[in-house]
Amino acid sequence: MHTTDYSRQPRTGARDRLGPGQAQVEIVIPVRNEERDLGPSVRRLRAYLDGRFPFAARITIADNGSTDGSRDVAQALERASEQGWTVISVKDDWASVF
């Protein structure tokens, strides 16, 4: 069984510094052709997680073959983030999910 020691991973923000025994939650958002709503929705989620959620959280956006600009929006969010966001393309990078 593989376990990850998240307390040793570099992160920013007060909620993101984990001490021994603290949990981190990974939230995966499946996306397909959500270019218009993706940015505002993910920013709203991040604001909630930073302000009210009791655990450190990492957001992964899983693009499932979008044909609009969803992947571009997701990658822009990832580049602009200092809070551990990840973008994966399920259709193109399926093996990287496992």
C-alpha cells in the first residue's frame, strides 16, 4: 500500500502547511465543455476551501475530451495558482491518472 506524506510536500498558505497527523483532501472535478463556467466555479470552490473548510485541500481538474476551451481555462487556473491545483486530461493522459 502506498501512502503519501503530504506534510513534506511544498505548499503555500496557512491552511496548506500540514503538520504531523493533519489531513489533506483531494477534490477531483470532472469537466467536459465547461469553458464558460469553469473559472468562476473553481475560484468559488477555492475561496470556500480557503475560508471555511477545516482541512487543507488540493483541486484536480480532470478534462474529459473537451472540444471548447475548457482545458485552456483549466491550465490557466493551474498556472496562476499557488495552491496546488492540477489539470489532467483523462482522454489524452488516462494512464497518468493511475
